[in-house]
Amino acid sequence: MGVESSLIIITLRRAALLRNTLEALTRQTRPLSEIVVIDNGPDAETERVAGSFRARLPIRCVAEPRRGYGVARNRGLAEARGEVLYFLDDDCVAEPDWAETLWSAVASGRADLAGGSRVSGRTGLAARLEYLSTDGPVLSPQLPGGPARHLSTSNLVLSREVVGRTGPFDETLAMCEDRDFTVRARERGFRLLYEPRAQVTHYSSVERMAQYLGRMRHYGLGTSQYFARRPQESLARFFPRHPAARLMLLPVLAAAGTAYLIRGNLPHGLDAVPLGPLLFVGQLWWHWGGFEAMRLERGGSNRRYNQTA
């Protein structure tokens, strides 16, 4: 008899966060057939936490010593046996109806891939700035549901057929490997749906301004690398490929990025307006990361861009 559904969670030395994620999964209104935790450490504490849930969840913990988001997700795909595949991040706590809501989106025939919304579980200025800079414009539960151009593996369901026709995650990308995967799926004719009712709470590690700026730099590096490799994307034309041009236009690009964030967060994130100056500083670091990405791409670097799962 086949396995109905598999949930893939990749993790790296965040046992306390993983515990909260797994605890929430014990309360799902639609049970999961199996949960595959990919330990990208590997780490004894992660194995211990996963093992503590074996009496309540159909869970397996698999060690994958090769680092990287794409590597870990591909290992999850290789291990999972379900016909329907879920992805959830190890720092996200799902609402009780999360799995059922995403399942309905696919089982009803409305979509081949469906992704849900994220809210922040952290308080404080730095955490709020990160949310406004990342999730607010695209993953707020107050945004309308409907067809999507790309989705996030922090909160995702898809049919097994999608993997067979789309291929694996790109293991050379520092990040955006989920965007790359879901865009390739859309290009192959699969339907993507944003379903805001499938909500998770994200417990980001960003608590201080220095962490926020560091995160923006890393996001800028990884996202710019992605756009450099997919020049056909509409947004790619706004990011100069030459490192010198990227550096000279840094303030202009940061201002444009800030305007995009403020517009994307309205009207559900009104505080983006008074926080605009701090968002601008974050965008300066984002585009500094983009400058570093272009320098590495131009130099033909094959290193993994300091990937961590």
C-alpha cells in the first residue's frame, strides 16, 4: 500500500526550534503519513529531539552531512515515500489546520503546488524589520489568495508528479532554490497557488540589528545570484550584472528596494512607512550582498556561498 503524504523538514543544530515545530504537528487535523527530518549537521541533540516524538508522530531522522539547502531538500525528496509532499521549515509552527488546508488546495484540483502564509513569532524592532523586508510583501496572511509566480518551501505542498517533471533543487544556489524549483514547475505547466489560510508562525533567529543587517546581506547575495542565473525573470533587469555598476548604483537600488517594501506592506503593514529609513539601511546591506554575488559570479567562483540549512 502506498504512502499518502510525506512532510520534509530540513534542520541544522536548532533542536529547540525543531521541538516546537514537531509539537505543533501532533495537533494537525489531517494526520501526515510520515515526517522526514533531514539533519544537515548531523547533530546528536537533533536526533534526540526527533526521537522523542516517535510515539506521537510517524517520524524518521536522516543524517545528511553535505551542507546546503538544495542538498538537504533533495535528500528529503529521495527519502520521502508519499504521493503528496509537504515542506515546512524547522523554525515554523503550523496552525492545526495547516496540512488539511494545503491538502485541500491540491486535492480539489485548484493547484499542483500550494503555499501558505507566514507571520512572525518574534517581537522587537529587528524581527519586525526582517518580516517587513522578507515575508510582509509576499507571505502576509492578509494578502489575497490566488495564482502565484513562485512559492516558498517554508510552507508548501505539491504532488509527486511535480518532482518527476521539474527535477531536483539546484544545489549550487546559496538560497532561492525553492523559488527556482517552483518557477521551473510553473514553466512546465504546473499551477501554483497562494493559500493564505494555511498559516505558520516563523520564529526567526533575528533579534538584534546586527543580525538583521547580516541577514539582509545574505539574502541579497543569494537572491542576486539567482537573478544572475535567470536573466529571463522580469526583476533581473533591475540588478546590474557588473560589480562596479552594482556598487555605484547602491544608494539608488536601496531606495528602489525600500519603495518596493513599503508598497508591498501596505495596507497590512502600516509601520513600514515610519520604519522606512531603517528598511533603507537594510536594503543597502541587501545590495552590498548583491555586489558580492556579482563579483563572485564574474570570477566564476564555484564555492557554496556559505550555505547552511
